[in-house]
Amino acid sequence: MGARGPLPNAGRTVLWRETCINEASMITLYGTLRSRTTRVVWAAEELGLPYRREKVVFAASLPDPLAVDAPLNTASPAFLAINPMGQLPALQDGDLCIGESVAICLYLARKAGGPVGPQTLAEEGEILQWALLAASVVEPPAVEILYAFMQNRAETDEGAAVISAATVKLQRPFQRIEDHLAGTDWLVGGRFTVADVIMEETLRYAAAASGVFAAFPRLKAWFDRCQARPAFQAMWAARSAE
Amino acid sequence: MVILHGVLRSRATRPFWLLREAGVAFRHVPVIQAYRLADPAAADAPHNTASPAFVALNPQAQIPVMQDGDLILTESMAIALYLARRYGGALGPQTPDEDGEALQWAFLAISAVEGPALDILYPYQFGTAATPEGTAKIAAATQALARPLARIEAHLQGRDWLMGGRFTVADICLAECLRYAQPHPPALAAYPAIRGWLARCQARPAFVAMMVERNAEPL
């Protein structure tokens, strides 16, 4: 499919593979790193799973997404065959095609089977719990904060009100995470797992609001630990280059 | 034994339905939402989400909560997915591909369906559906549901169930989110395959029995 250029190579981490030995059986992640694709790429890197990435851009970013020379985008029939929701990211692994970024992270973690994924059914339950909490309680208000900043509305009265209301909604889940981190550095199993990837990537959307973590020092320290990981740093460098 | 804390007039229906489908014995500890009580701290108040004993179990003070041995879980869909894998047999995913599919439908339900479906439910529940504000909210929610519902409608062509050719936890997760949109029939009017699938889900004896129990709970 589309051409893939080399990306920055940080240590052993390779974010973009030009070729692979057995491409037909290889996991393909579709998306752009300026989207929720960040979490699936970071997860795949942490899990050590071989994959290739197919760049797909948002149709809304193109003047004519259906033009014959338009790059692969979320309105392209070829992409809609992979994810009929027309959303990023999407995954193809053999006959399996799925959307939903958090579902993809969890699928990859189970497939990889290492310490970044669940080792027991109880851990799987805990990881699911944090993933659902991230998706249902944290992400919607966090995204409202992000959009207020991205759309330069943060300084307006309307934007400040949106940020303030979203920050209030985040207090309860933030306090829960703060309390949970009292005796542990990571969300599940005393080690870094895909639950940390998912939660950090939803919390990151709220980080633009200054002081949003001020009352939650353990949460902030955990957030910084997540972002200090080499695989996050490599993903972030690749994202910034897009 | 699995213990479920909560009431059926809540998202707790998801794990309750799953356990009834699985035929697994469990204990139900009724915990009502504090916001539904005039004085949740009163000496004669029923056990509720603000009761110290419950907050000790779930500091987030929300239902449902599941206990299975030492494991304590919150988030209704996480509980349903866990129980399906632990006790659900064919109700749970049987292969890595099915695992991916079940996760996709669960997260599509949470991220794209539940929010607008609740925006439809609440105006009906609070008697504001016919007000200009209620009508506008319902219209916007119906519009927001168009993309996920079109995607599900296409998927259900030639299929009775979301995955695996059988009823699974994925059907429970999505059907329980879509149920919130059912007070407003126009929201589902353009999707006959979804309506047929929802009718199949809601005709299941485990769902019918759960709703009888739910409807017997005080409003």
C-alpha cells in the first residue's frame, strides 16, 4: 500500500519498518500519530510486537479526500474496508480488522503475552477496569480541554468555562488514581502495563490545562514516569516529526 | 462466590445479565445510588453509594462493584468482560480474533453509543422530552448515533449476532447501551437489522428475568 519513510530510530525502538519478512501475516496499524494512533503505536513498541504502520490522514484535513491523487485517508474506500467507522486508528492482523484505539491496545497486549500485558485473569480484569475508566470517565472531559486549547478558545470566557467544567469532572477519577498509586508505581501488577499506556494517553489530553494535576502529586509523578519511557519518547519524537 | 454490589436501575444490568446467561450462582448486595435518596446519611437510609462501608469498597462511590475472591473491580463493562472470560464459556471470546472483536464492540459501545443514548434517555426519564431543550438534545443525540448505527447495521447484514455466530458478551455490552435510546423510536427507525437484533437480545430468558427483577425495584 502507501509508501513508508524512515522514522527516527531511538535505540532498539523502530517505529516504522520499510520492509518485513512476512508482511502478509504482520500486524498493520493504520493512522497518523496526530490522532489516538499514538496509544497503539506506543503499546506495540512496549510490547515488542513486530508491526508495520500505514499512514492514514483525516479526510477533514484534505481539500478533496476522494481525489485520485489524495493520500490514504479516513474517507478512502480502501480504509473504510478496514474500519467502516472511518476513525483512526485501525488494526489489521490476518483476517481480523478492528477499530477503537483502546480495544486495539488490549488486543495487542493479550497477543504479545509478555509482562506489559495481563499475566492472569485477575490482571486482565484490572487492566479492563482502568481501560474502561479511561475511556468513559477521563477521556471525554480531557478531550474537551484539549480542543479548547487546539482551537485557541482557552483564553475566551466560553473556553475557560469549558475547561473549568471539564476539570471538575476529572476530580473524582484523578483522586481515585491518586489514592491507588499510594503503594505502587504503576496501575496494575506493580509493573508498567498497557493499562498505563491507555490511561496516560487519555490524561495527556488534559495536561494542557495548567495546574490540572496540582492536587495530585502521585498521579503527576506517575504521568512523568510514563512519559520518560524510551518507547514513549521515541513515539513522541516521531509524532512531532509528522 | 462472585458478589455484585449495586441495583438493577443502573449500569449494573450488564454484569447481572451476563451472570444470568452463564447460569453462575452469585450474591447480590443491594446498593442504591446516593443521589436517589433524600438523605443518604440518615440513620435509616438504605445501604447506598455514600455509605462508609461502600466507599471503603469503591472510593469512587459508584455502582456496580464486583468481588471475586480478592479481586475487586469497578466499571460495568470491565466486569462483564472479565466475568465472560472467567465464567462465561461461549459467552466470552474463544480465540484471539474473537477477543479483538469483543473488545472493539465494547469500546465502540462506550465511546460512540452510550453517551448519545443517555442524552436520549434522560429527557424521557425526567419528563423534558417534549420541551424545546429536550427536543433539541434528542435530535442532536439521534444525529450523533447515525455513524455508529450505520456501521452496526451494515455489520448485522446476514448476521444474527455481533460475533462468532452466537450470542456473546459483546451483544450484552452494546444492547445495554442501545436500550437507553429505545424511548425514542425514531433514533432506530432507519436500522431494521439493529431493531431485529435488539429484539433477539431482549427476548432472551435471562434478559427478561433480569428486567422483571429490575422493574420490581422502587423507582
